[in-house]
Amino acid sequence: PSTELLQDYHNGLSWDKYVETFTRETLSLQSGKIKGLAKKALTENVTLLCYEDGPENCHRRLVALACQMYEPGLQLELE
């Protein structure tokens, strides 16, 4: 996420608004890179790291789900 979005989230921005903004400013604008990541994940293990404790409210889950949208056969392990 952008620095501004991350700061807004840590300052009380709702998760729903975070997802909306992250989708618009990252997932949509970086779709080519996400498609490439998804394709790579079909043949290799890919790990997305973040400092959040779990995947529930974390951008890594959003990226993983976007990858799965481009490659529906992709198996995800969200921990």
C-alpha cells in the first residue's frame, strides 16, 4: 500500500475503505505485475509477507486473492 493509505489505516480508516482504496490504487494499477505473480505461483511457491499478525485485515490477502482471480486454479494458504 502507499504510505498515505497505510498511515490512514493505522489512524482509523475502516477496513472497507482501505480495501476500496487499495484495490483502486494498487490492484488495478498493478494488474500486470499481479498477473505475472499469479502465473509464477502456478509453478513455484510464493510467499507474501507483512507485519500484520494475520491475513484477515492485510494487503497480502488482497494480493493473493487477486492472483487467484487471474489464475483460478491457484491454491492459497492464508496464515
